[in-house]
Amino acid sequence: MPRRKPAARRPQRAKDVLHGRAGESGDAFRCVGCRMDVPTSAPGTAHRNHCPHCLASRHVDRRVPGDRAETCRGRMVAVSMSARDDGEWLLVHQCLACGSVKANRIAGDDNALALMRIALRPLADPRIGRRALLSL
């Protein structure tokens, strides 16, 4: 079977994302995992969706990044890593409240040690990969 050429990727468009409780736009948000203040601007992506220190996120977007349509608002933890055909890394987050699984692009300022720990986790414990496949 012939291999398809990867499609040319469109540049990511900027999104006006509201981070505050009352729907206000801000320049930082508080992480649900480590409670550090995180700037909303991220190198390598048009919007930030996880903490660069502990890689935790909040379940706020439903289908479109930045839509803030999800009512769950649970804490999402990074459970695995994935890679696209073009070599870009993705974090796989799972919501602790509803169990939803989402993939998010990594940002340029993400903690490299935390990313490598997650990437090497299946080599240390092969049961993790099996559990992740069974949850899909």
C-alpha cells in the first residue's frame, strides 16, 4: 500500500480565550495541579491549555480549542505522550472527574524532564499502556 504524503499544515490561528471566572480575558491563570501562576502566552502554540511545570490541565474545552463549552471543569492529568507523523509531540490528558481523554500539543516552555518521565512511563510499567487502551 503506497504511503500518503503528509498534508501541508495550516498555521494555527490566534484564539481569544477567556480565562477568568467571570469570563474576563487575562494574561495568566492559576494551575489546578501545582497552583503556580501560568502565563497564557506559550511559545510554539497559539493558546496554552496546560501548565508547563506539572503538565496538568482543566477540562474546559469540548470540541474546539478555546470554546470553553465543557461543563465538567475537572482536573486533567497527563497520562501519556503521542507523536504526529510530522514529529510533533502531543500530551494525552485524562479527566479525573469524567474520564474523558484528550490530546494537546506541547508548548516550547514545557518542563522537559516532566515530558520525558511521561514518555518513558510505558517502558517502566507495561500495564500503563494496557490500561490506557482499555479505557478508550
